[in-house]
Amino acid sequence: MAPAEGAEHHWGVMAASRLELNLVRLLCRCEAMAAEKRDPDEWRLEKYVGALEDMLQALKAQASKPASEVLNEYSRKVDFLKGMLQAEKLTSSSEKALANQFLAPGRVPTTARERVPATKTVHLQSRARYTSEMRSELLGTDSSEEPELDVRKRTRASGPTPRDEKQSAAELDLVLQRHQNLQEKLAEEMLGLARSLKTNTLAAQSVIKKDNQTLSHSLKMADQNLEKLKTESERLEQHTQKSVNWLLWAMLIVVCFIFISMILFIRIMPKLK
């Protein structure tokens, strides 16, 4: 049993090492593809990054997994590549630059041949590219590809220089200032809309209040008129009943008078003959 268990443990270590080696190779390939100029229809890098995520999850689930610092560095680089792909799908260059600002590249080179982490180089390249596109949108000119190629060659050869970093920081400050101005403008417009909405709401509230007062007064007048109508109807009914009673008595008196007169006339007429 002991030799079998030792063989299984050795096979697990070799599998984990082979998985990590494949992950590093694919990660290097993805970093190289991200540093190159790609067509908008390019789909391989996105598929590779998805495969990296699956391999990283499998590596974390291994019993003999690497140290936590190494796994965190792998996760940091994979998240950077994933965020870069998501930023490239945005429409405007200002949104791309803002999304690129929040990306965190790797801190440690993937291979021993790299003096600067490839993700950091890709980060600087994409930031310069988005800044150039934003400048072109602001100035209404077409962005040239030569400065971007020079930046790539320079960053591949010797890494970012302090001058490039200062220039990128200045360009980033310009982008942030533009975003701040846009946000202030939007805030002023929203404040104006809120004031207009408040004014319209108060005016509508005043009109509704007046209408409610008019409706209440009309209902009150209708109630008063209804009470008066009931009173007058009762008086008219009483008056009608009284008039009928007097007329009935008058007719009875007239009938009785005529009857008595006829009797007297009948009794007197024979005597005259």
C-alpha cells in the first residue's frame, strides 16, 4: 500500500507542475498577443483568457498548489487581461481610458527573461493608445499609428522611461480633468433640471390646491342648495295640502247651498200656481 500511495502522490505533484507550466506558457502567449496590435474581429485572446481562468481555478483546487503569493500574482495578471478585453469593448475612448486607469497589472515578471512585467508594458501601451484616441477626438484629427509603434518598440526594448511615465501621467491628468469637467457640467444640468422640476411641481401643487378649494366650495354650496330645496319642497307640499282642503270644503258648501235652494224652489213653485 505504501508504494502505491507514494506513486499516487508523485503523480499528483507532476500533474500540478504540468498544469502550472501550461498556465505560464498560455499566460505568456496572452501577454504577447495583448502587446500586439490586433484586429477588432480577433477572438483568440478572449478564448485564451477564458482558458486561463479555468486553468487557474483547477490549479487552486490542486492539493500541491503553489504558494499563495504566486497564485495571487497569476490571478492579478488574468484579471488584468480580462479587464483589458472588457475595456476594449467600450464605445468611447474616454470610457476606455477611465476603465484602463482602474486596471492593476502584474508586479512580477512571468518569465526570467522579462525585466519589466509584460502586463505593465501592455498597461502603458493601452493607456497611451487611449489617450491618443481621446486627443484625436478632442482635436478632430486622425490618430497616427507611428507614435504607438514607437512606444511599443521603446517599451519592449528597455521598458518605460521616467519621461514616458511623466508624459503618461500628464495625459492621464488631462483625461481626469476632462472627466471632472464633464461631471461638473452634468451635475449643473441635473441641478437645473431638478430646480425646474421643483418649480413645476410647486406650480402644479398650487393649481391642484386651488382646484380642491373650488371643488370643496362647490360641494358645500350644493349641499346648502339641497337642504334649501328639501325645505321648500316640504313647505310646498304643506301648502298644496292646505289648498286642497279649503277647496274641498268650499265645494261642499256650494253643493249644499244648491241642494237647499232646489228644495226651496220646488216647494215654492206649486204654491204659486
